[in-house]
Amino acid sequence: MHPEASSAQMPVPETARTIAGLTFGALLTWIGPVSLSAQDTAPPVQPPAAQAQPASAAPEAAAPQWSPEQLQIVEASRKFDEAFGKGDIEALVQLFSPDIRIVDENGGVYVGLEEARSLYAEGFEKAPGATLRTVVESIHLVTPDVAVEDGTSVFTPTAGDPVQTTYQAVYARKDGQWKLSQLRDYSQPPVTDAGMHSEYLATLEWVIGDWLFEGASGVITGHASYIDDGNAIEVKFTAEQDGEPKTVATVRIGYDPRMKQIKSWTFDSAGGHGVSTWARVGDADRWLLKNEAVMPDGKTVMASQLFELDETGDKIYWTTFDKSIDGVISPNRDEVVMTRKAPAPSETKETPSQTEPAKAPQ
């Protein structure tokens, strides 16, 4: 698509809403959620009739409305927590498929029922009486018999502080029963100085710079730079109006020491705001975001995003799924691509820019 950026004469608030509509579809949400505009006119998909979700597996607010198949998986997660809390290894193993593959937060890999049994037996011996509470955030049915579940789990030992982990689980259905086939936990890298969070953001250093998206509503430019001595990344998104750039959204990426997770906070010029939690997928520049935003009219938007940097380092791809507005499921959007903006002639190596983004602290 080729934009007609120079012809945009709408007031700034409407421009912001247009930008925000693109962003929650898959643009700004690589940094954080923003409000969803009236331009998002695709008819909503009505969810199945609301069904009660087990309290132990549901967030305290804005609980999803699960399908019958998803409810079976939520129940399997509840049984996992129950067996874990009782230290019942055999009940736990009954929830696994014979080819279970577990990857812990340190990268350790355990394959098969015997290795899984040994792993949990060792864990129960080291932390007797510990409990686990799982919060299922999304379940995506890849096929009628394969589902991917994402969420967070809180491990609470009898002594010491609770530990929160982001996880992804793959379930496979055989003979009418959903069994856990793959389980992977994710954690953030350690920080050497408790007062400095810059090391957490080092994994996002490739975001720093200028990015460009050209859509039907115009050209959106994003500028990312380190702030606060490298303990945060600020991203400002602009759109051209009356021939001049106007800031339409500001995003701050930081680290939440209580949740032990990278988070981002977004504010747009139309009055929308949102927050995202981040989890790295594997060792590549690939991230899963869980987003919650409030639109200017007070409606709540929930969505998941997967974004990744391509091999050249000059393109970012976003995919949006599991999106809902006030609990009503919305259609998934097509993948969106944002391209790194080439430096202006005045910012080449021969004439370095005076406003070059700060480097990450060493």
C-alpha cells in the first residue's frame, strides 16, 4: 500500500486515533498497546457463550471466555497446580504425553516421562510444601487436536519470596484427552547491580534507532532511544499533519523488579493508554507480548502479539492474535512489517549526527 501522507488534514486527535488503530492491530504493540480507533471496522466475532473458568486458573480481572475445548485445557492446568501443591509426582506424570519435552528457565531439556518424573522428584525434595499457581492468559487452537497455551505461573516456597515465570505449553489431544506435550519456562537475564535495570534492556538494543511504517492512512515514524541512564527505552511515534510531524504516541520500556519482567507503558494523544508484559521466545530476537489497553471511550482491549527481527536487522514483523474488545473477540490482523529508516545524509559516517541515540551502558 502506498500512503497519501501529504494529504492528511485531519485534526491531531483523529490522526492519533488512526495511528492507534493501526498500532493495536500490530504496529505499536511491538513496544506496547495503544487505543483502538474507529478505523478498526472489521465486524467482531462473537465468542461462545460465557462459561465459568476455574478460579485457580483465572486472572482476577477480565477473565477470558473459553470455548469447551479451551476449558478442558484450563482444567488440565488446574490439575497440574493441584498435583504440584500435593507433591504428587504420579498425578503430575499422568498429565504428560509419553513424548513430553520440558525446557526449564535455565535452558535444561528433559524428554520423556522418566526424565520428567526425575525432574519434579528432585524439585519436590529441594522445596517440600511449595505451591504453584498458574494464570492461563491465552489458548490458541492450532488444529482441532493441538493447542498452544501461554501464561504465567507463581512458585511459592515455604520459605523465601515467590517467583513468577512466563511459560508456554503445547497440548495434544489423543483418545479424547488433552495431554501436555511440551512445556517451556522463560525468565529474564540476571542483573549484576540491583539498582540498574539496563542489562535487562540490552536484549532490546536493536530497537534503538528510527523505524518507518507506510500504511493506507499515512506514514508513521518511530524513534527509539535510551533514557534515564539506560534504565529505560523511550519510543516516540509521529505522523505528518499539515506538513509537520506531530507526536501521536509515547512508549516507555522498562523492567519491573517486583514481577521480574520487562514491561512497557504506552500513552497516545487521543487519551488511550496501555501496558504490556514481555517474554522472550528462545534465544532469537523474538518476543511474545501480552497487552491490555484502555481506549479513550473506556473500553478495554486485550491482545497478544508476536514480533521478531529479521536476519538483516532492518525489518520487524508483527502478528496479532487473541484480541478482544470488552470481552468480544475481534478478528486477527494480517502481519505488519516495519522497516528501519536509513540515516539522513547529515547522519552518515562522514558527518555524524549530534543527536545520535545513546549507546547502551557498558
